[in-house]
Amino acid sequence: MTRRVGFFGLLGSGNIGNDGSFEAVLTHVRANHDGVRVDALCGGPSRVTARYGIPAVPMHWYRGETATAKGAGAIAAKAVGKFADAVRTFNWVRDHDVVIVPGMGVLEATLPLRPWGLPYSLLLLTVSGRLVGTEIALVSVGADVIGNGPTRWLVTTAAKLAGYRSYRDELSRESMMDMGVAVGGDDVYPDLAFALPDPPARVRQGTVGIGVMAYRGGNADRPYAEAIYRGYVAKLKRFVRGLVAEGRQVRLLTGDALDDEVVAELLADIGSPDISAARVTSLPGLLGELSTVETVVASRYHNVLCALKLGKPTVSIGYAAKNDVLMADANLAEFCQRIRDLDVDRLIEQFTTAEKRSQDIAASLAEWNALQRRRLDAQFAALSTLIADSDRAKEAPR
């Protein structure tokens, strides 16, 4: 019997962290499960098919799902789309032995998130799994306590219905427990990106990698989103100008297609041949770019994670607690700031200290990374067992 494994999530939608987690699991499944049939229900199906060579279908029936509805027609189409998505998700899930949600922060709402978007889709997925006997696996996912009532209910209910859950850090596990999910049987493993191969080292001496982010706050900040964005970019400009004034080479890095606007603004404002930008479209591509820099200052979680994975002295300008948890786990808690109250003078001090201690930091990170890879081996072993067990379960008459 052909084994049927599906992948679900905002894959191919422009966030390279999401795609990198998916790529890590897909590589494992292909290498360890011969004859498996793989496909995806995702946000960017054409990109997933083009990049990874697997069939993929859109998560939403209505193409304008992610845009704000304007007018009665769009509102009606969205309403019809919600019903259509329920039917489509049910039929897709029924055709699989196991569906994997590979990493990603699917159980958090640290950035703007509407309850009828991904949380609703995730609930459709897990409800369908329960109804048809398909195992739904949330693998090394991220979570945080959610304040919005409807979003919180959708996310926690979906998590409770999943047959398998593991988290990428203890914060995520504790957050789900705080929101009423029984986590006694849930394990914590490293982020799936640690399974991706490291590129060859080709450092350009003195080059600094700056991971930018088009940050506009969370759900509650929508009225002040532009002011938040402008304040962050102004501070980032000041820091980068200082680096360029010292004769340093600066390489701008992104983690999502949304970040291109920040890159364009920094390039136009600073206008120096010493500042350049990488066109990063995948996590392996980001790792390749990071291999060329000596020190990293970044905001997006997977920018920070990949820098640590390569042993780079790193300063995190985080937008959520997950950045701080990751840095603390790597024994670099002193090199953290929050993006909302970024202090440029302190950032300069942190950056200078990180560079002075670069050799010690690199040695410490080498040991830490070896531990992450060993722990992730256990996650993949658990996933392989899950796939095998769900195959046998689906072979039984229903």
C-alpha cells in the first residue's frame, strides 16, 4: 500500500522560516520512507510545487482570502469560502495516512493574525483528522499565550484534537499548558531548521549581516502600526550608518517577502557602496548568505536561529519572547533587545562586546549546535514511528 503523507501550513507564502522547516521534514521523509506519496495543502501551492517538486493545492478556495474584504461581494465570497474550505480540507485529509504541520509558529499570534485565517484552517484540519482517522502531527511547532478570545479558542481546540504534538522550545509547551491544553505527553525538541546542512564557510572579513523586518506590531497595534514601523526603521538606519561610517561592509538580509520594503528604504537612504542586500528566497539561501558575514544583528526568529547555527556572534532585536528563549538557550541572553523599545546606544555596546568575544562565542555555539542536532534526531525518529503506525492504522477497515 502506498503511504500517503500530507504537509499543511503557510508554505510557499514568502516566509522562508516556514519553508525551511518544511524542507527539513520533507528531506527526512523522502530519505527514510521509500514509496511515500507526498503532497501539500498550503498558502503558496505553485511555489511549493516549483521548488520541491510535489503536488500542492491552495489552503483557501477564495483567492482573495488574505486581503481585507471590501464590499458586499467580497464579504459574501469569503463566507462561501469558509464553507468550501471545510469541505475541501475534509476531502484532502481523508486521502492521507498522516498530515504533518512542520514547525512554524502555528500556535502563536505574536504578529497580526485574524481568527478566521490560519487558526480557523488549523481547526478544520484537526477536526477532519479526527473524523476520518488521519493522524495530524504538529511537529516541533512554536506557541505563545494568545490574548484574543476567538483566536485562542480556535488554536487550543485545534491543538487538543491533534494526534501528535511537539514543540520547538519549553516556552511553547508552557504556553499551551497555560491555555488549558494537557501537555503531559508532549515533547520539546529543537527547531527543525537545525536539521538543514551547513554551507561551506566563506567569510568576508569585517562584514556585518543585518536581518531586517517590516515590523508593525501585533493585532492590538493596528491603529499605530505605521508609527511603530517608522520608529524601528529610523533606529535601524542610525545603527547601520554607524557601521558604514566605520568602513564596515553591511549585508542586508530578510526572512519574509514583506521585508523587501525595509531593504529598499535602507539602501536608498544610506546610499553607500558598502551596503548591499541579498535576495533570499529560502532558508538554505539565508544560511549561504550568513556564511559570508562575521557578526549578525537580526530580528526575525529564523534569521537569529540560522546565525547561531553557523556559530556567528549574534545580537537579537526580537519581536516576541521566542527570540529571547532561543538566545538564552544558546547562553547569549545578554545580547537581546526587544524591537518595541530598541536602544541604539545599547545595541552598539552589545554588538561591540559580541565581536570582542567572537572566538569564545563560536566555540560555545559549536557544542550547543551539536546538542541540537542530536536532540533533533530523536524528533525525526519519533516522526518515523508515527508515520509507520498511522500507515498500519489506515490499512484497517473503517
